Amino acid sequence: MNKATQKDIPELIRILADPFSDNLSVNQCVKQDRNRLKRIENQLRYICKISLRNELAFINNQKSSAILCNFSKGKKANLFDEIYYILKVSGLKLAFKLLKREQLLKAILPKINYCHLWFIGVEKDKQGQGLGSESIEFIKNYCQEINLPIYLETSNPENIKFYEKNGFTLYHKEQLSTDSFVLYFFLWNPY
């Protein structure tokens, strides 16, 4: 895996958009209209920008797997990012619900500095070849070097075995009052 750059944003979106197009949590944050798939791409563009600011966007040499992360105490979205998100992803009405959702998530996640694994994905035609596990191993090694734990949440129960197989511990599960599905919270600790 290599650190991604601004020029990699189209590739990162291409890799991640299709596997996450039916993701419950992703779709919870995207206005559900005829432009839903474009809105998911815009959501990924927004997250790419933040991950790149923190130097936590990665892509493999073959441009078939990608990771987008953020530091919990790292650089956040700025006002322009937030306006972009409202206009191109959520719409104003949903934005208010997402603010409440963010507060609920913050109450569950720790107050320490950690690496938040936002997105990890492999092109659909390359799945099942170990690229996801290679990507997880890469981010674990990276976080071990900087001595930070990794936290993530998933809305897909099928991911539970994958994360457990790759050394993560399920530490909490909850259906937020803003959601119609359960979120599974995972932790990997380097120490």
C-alpha cells in the first residue's frame, strides 16, 4: 500500500463506491434520490479530502484496494467541506439528523487519540483474493509504528468474521436512535 495523493482521488472513489453502494451506514448519510450513487461518490470525495489532510489515505500498487482513515484528534472538515457535504451528499434536512448521529457516535467512541478506519475496500472482481486482509495488515502495521489503536464501526454483520479473523475485537453493538440497523464497533490495539 502507498500513501494516496490528490491525483488518486478518482481511483479511491472508483475502488470504494461500488462495494459501498448498498452499505446501510453509507446510505444513512446520503440523500436517497435519483442521484444517490453520485452522492455516494461525493461522500467518498469528502472523506478522501480529510484522509489526505491527515496522510491516512492509502491505495495499493494495482489500484484495486484502498483505505481511508482519520485520526480522532486529527484535521477535521472545514466550513467549505461541510457546505460541500450538505449540497452534494446529504441535503439540508438530512444534515441535521447526521449532526445528532455524530453526537451519538462520539458518546460511544473513546476520548483518546486513535486511528478511525472509515473505509476499506477492494474492487468487486478482486474480492476473495486476500487483498482486504493485506490492507488490514498494512494499516495495523502503520498504526503499530505510531502506537495508536484502530477503531471502526460497520453496519454489515457479514464483516464481523472478517474483522475478528484479522485481529479486531467487537467491543460494542448498538442501534442508534437515528438508524434502522445495528452498528458493530471494533477495536484493534497495538499494545
